[in-house]
Amino acid sequence: NNKRTMKPFDQSSMIRASGIAALMAIRGWKRKSLTPSGAIAAWVVGFLSISCGLRGFLLLLFYLVGTKATRYKSQLKSNLDQSAADSSCRGPSQVLACSVFGIIFQLAHVYHYGEEHSIDFSKSPHAS
């Protein structure tokens, strides 16, 4: 059984999570989609999420799609509403508002179930 997994909060998971979260937080700050304190909050969220296991990488997809959606037709939005231009830079409260429940549920899942495992539906058809 050669399936690759990440053990929650082991040394390699935390190193990987720290680096990826730092890259994404710096990217958001440099692109002016995060304030400096928003970038710190994003790092904490990214670190915790990715440290929980492979499913934490879904957070990266959510972040990238959300950033593209915010930027989509941003010039048109700012012409129609000046507050739309001002709201594109997110602070810690906005970062946490979008992620705090996801992080709580991820941490609870890791606490109760530990490492992620594949589900073999032929052996356990009701596993979902």
C-alpha cells in the first residue's frame, strides 16, 4: 500500500505548511489583496490548515479562486461603487471570517480521527 499521506502536525507537515503559508501570505500582501496584519492572519490560517493534512491544500484552491473572483472586472466594479475598490485589501477580520469555522472543524477532525485514510467503499459502502 504505497499511498502518500501527510501525518497531521508532524515535523515535515509543519515545515511544508510553514513555507507554503508564508509564500501565499507574502503573495497576497505584495499583490495588495492583504494588509500586513491580514497576511499574518492568512499565514496562521494556512499553517494550521495545511498542517492538518492533505485536505488543507483545498484552502489554497479556495484562496486562489477567491482572489481571481475579486479581481474579475474590478475596474468596472470600482467605477460603479468606490467602496468596491477599497474593499479589495483584506484585513485579519475578513481573513478569519472566511476561515475560522473551517479551521475549527479541521482541528476537531484531526483530534478525533487523526491521520487521513483512503476510504475503500467495497469494504465499507456506508463510509461516506
